[in-house]
Amino acid sequence: LNGLMYADSKSVVADIPGGTFNVWASAIGVPIDPIKAALALVDSEARKIDLGHIEVTALTKTNASESNGEEKLHQRAKKLPKNREYFLMNVGLGMDAKMMNHISKPLKYQFGPLAFDLAMLKELPHQRPFPVELQQFDDDGQIETSWKGEVWQVYISKVPLFSGSMHIEQEARADDGLLYLCLVTANGPAK
């Protein structure tokens, strides 16, 4: 999808499920069976959908070796790419990113969704809260809303489900023009 956006393409994209979880297919009502999906696509109508994008303006590095034992943030901004990265379903910072980065491919293909749960359990003891500042801009580029605090997880979604089974926002739709934000704050990860 990023390639199509940068090519300024007017292409039509279809989904024939073939992965482990098929969250996108489930979100738009495409059958999981590839043959049924292909037949459904033949009789379908093209529709416009929303693509989300986020811009990361700076990253900070946490250093836990300070003499007073507390973690201190060093404001060394990492050089970031200038292009936008679009997403179709969701994007996250924190636990889900760590989990996806360390998931075992053989376990994923052998056990399916259970492999995601195992990766989460493996990474959970190593996860720490981190500071974020989130800003929402209006069409004129002015800050409309902002939030700053410590979180375990930032999750931005266009679909109702996270990992195919956890409901983030029941009313989310890929064509409603909205992004849904879920923050697991540092003061209550169990919530």
C-alpha cells in the first residue's frame, strides 16, 4: 500500500487471505478460505478506504546507568526518514511491537495465534513504561489535541480488533475517516 501511495496510483487492491490471523480479511468481511474469498471478490464492488499515517518527530534513548539509579532520558534525536509511512489496520508502540519483532516464525506456522500469546509472555518481563507525547493536528496543521505521559503501549487502529481477537473499538470501520487510539498508561497496565 505504501508503494501505491507513493506512485500516486488509482489501483484497486483486493485481499485473498493466506496468513496466520487474517485480521484485515475478518475486518472487511472477506471469507478466510482463499477460494471463497476469490469468488466473493469477483462479485464485489470497489470501495474507498482510509489509510492512517503517523509521523515520529523524535526518539529518545533511555539510560538506566545513571548514578542515582533512576532512568534518565537523553534527548539525542535519531535521524528519521522524511517520507510518510501509511498503515491499513493499525500501528503500535510498546508491547505489541516488541512481540511482533520476536515472534517465532516456526511456532507461528505450527500453532497459529497461540504463537503470538507465547511471544507476549516471553517479552512481558522485559517491557517497561516509556514516555510519549501525542499530538493531533487539524487540517491547517495546528495542534488540536495533545497528551503527554508514561505508557506501556500505544495502539492506533482503523479496525475493531487487535490481534484478531481483542476488541479495541467495536464501532471502528476502515472507511469512517477516524483513527482510534488506545493507551495503556503506566499507572495501570491491568486496566
